[in-house]
Amino acid sequence: MKIAILVGLFPPKWLAGTELATYYMAEHLAQRAHEVHVITSLDEGLPEESSEKGFYIHRLPRTKIRVAGALIFWTDIIRTIRKVSPEVVHAQSLGIAIPALISKMILKIPYVVWGQGSDIYLPDWFTKLTSKTIMKNANSVIALTGDMKRTMQAIYDRNIVVVPNGIDLKEYTGDPSVQKVKGDEKRILFVGRLHPVKGVRYLLQAMKIVYEKMPDAKLILVGDGEEREHLETLTDNLGIRECVEFAGRVPHERVQDYMNQAEVFVLSSLSEGFPVTILEAMACGLPVVATRVGGLPDVIEDGVHGYLVRTKESNEIAETLLKLLQDEQLWETISKTNKQKINEYSWERVALALEKIYQGSIELNPPAM
């Protein structure tokens, strides 16, 4: 099959969940002998046309003029779709799906749209306005989790297939050269954007409680974002600077090192779709403490793979972290369970599921416009 994948941002500059998932998805579809074309925005210093890992990348300029810039970008995407002439177009969120919808109307190419998280749980005004039309006319609609499926069906009631994000298991076979931090230090790891929706301020408040009861605990924050300055000030005000490290943005290949040196992975988010970092942490054998939001309960069974806590509840986060850090037998049990569970999320399985969805979309008679 010839497949065009639309995504707003893409590595190497952008390394958030959707961007990384798109990269691995394209790689594994290409490994299955499909011709894959990723169509995305152009980043400074990168070529407009390139290829890697067996797939093609088309990077299109995008101006910062809000409405006009979006219209020009969509027009360029449609021109690239016409040039590539794929059998199916895959939109990696409702927010990037307008060119897929238009290309179906003009070029008669079927399209698939995959909800990713913020486009479903925290949509901007334009996504709210267009999501029903996009879902109605898509040949197939995919959700990352059961919770996301129900939320999408509230927008437009139709058949939606659940396909979770995946992980490249070959990258997580265990590296004996990476050892746990020597001594008694217990590392708690967060990986993600420093953005208000990630609830890091509540995690810092929880860390103050943890540190008072366990002085050898340390919180590592991997990632950067607009809230960093505020969070650093909060850290100082809480008096926990010596037990909190702002690691900043690090290359994706280094994230596994941080995970291998940690004891617990934590996500204090106010809203989430299906973060790949959860799978990466489980693959490294880390118990997970996460808020009970979005698709997280679909991945984390409370008391089995870690613990689910309420949002904004710093005391509950702290109590749960202390439970895992202080009970070695509990930690070992959950760690082994997570290493077994992760086999369900291989990119090979995801690519096979997508392949079947694409084929069905191509064979399906297009719905009335």
C-alpha cells in the first residue's frame, strides 16, 4: 500500500508523544513493505524532502500568520497528497484532518483519522467546530483508548476502532551498562512538557511531603516548557531545591537512561490521552503513579501496574510514592508485572492493526458527503 500520514510536527525537533508515535508507526509500516510518506511542517535546518528508516518525509513551510498560514499549509498538504497519490491518507489527529477531508472530496482518496489526546480532551475552537464533520466523513476512525472512544462517540456516534500506541521492544531489552544510582538515593521520574495540564505543581507539593519523610528521595523532571520558570520558583518557595532536578529537554535516546536509574515513574496530569512515556517506563520495569484521567486507567490497573490517584491531590500522590519507595517486595512484584505487560504494546502489533484498517478503508464504499 502507498500511505500518506499527516502530522503537524515531527522529529527530530519535536519529541512529544504524537510525534514519536508517528515516527515509529511510519518506520514499522515501511518494514512491512508499504510505501509511507509523512507530510509535516518544515523545521529550520532540515530539508524539505528526505527519507529515513525506509519512509519518506515531506516538510512544508508554515507561516505564523494564524488563519492565512493554516490555509496555505493545508493547501500545500493537499498538493503533496496529489503528488504522492496515496491509496489512503492517515491524519494523526482531528486537528490535522481538514486536508484529508478535502483530498477525499477532490481526489477521492479515503482517509483515516486517529484521535491522539489533546484534540479530543482539550480541543481548540476550530477542532470543536470541525470534528463532527471530520469523523462523519472518515472511512475509519481510531481511538487510543476505550475512554477516548467514548468521548469521540459523544461527538459523533459511529463505529470507532481502539488501537493503542506502541513501543519498540528492541530498545528496552535491558542495558547492563546502565546501573541504578549508587547509594540510598531513590529517584522519582517525570517525563513530559512543563505545561499546566501536566500538573507538575501538584507533584512538587507532593515531593515536599515525600522529602520530609524520606530525605534520600529525589525528583527528576525531564522536559521543558512554558511553566518551567514558575515551577523553579515554586521549588524554591517549597524549600525542596536540593531534592528536585530540572533536567530540561534531553534527546529521546537518553530518556531510557533516566528510567533505568529511577525507582518510580509519575504522571500528575490533569488530562491525558495515551502517553508513550507510560509504556517506556513499564518496559524499564518501573511502577507507575498516574492520575485517573483520560486513557491512563486503560493502561494502568490500580495496584497491579502501579497506582491511580486523583488529580490535584498532592497528599495522595505523596502517600502512593512513599508506599512504593518503602516496600521493596511490592516494588519487585509490580516491576515484574510491567515487564510482562508491555509485550501487548509492540509496534509490530500496532502496524498490523493499522494495515487491516487501511485495507478496509480502501475497500469500503465512501459514505455520502
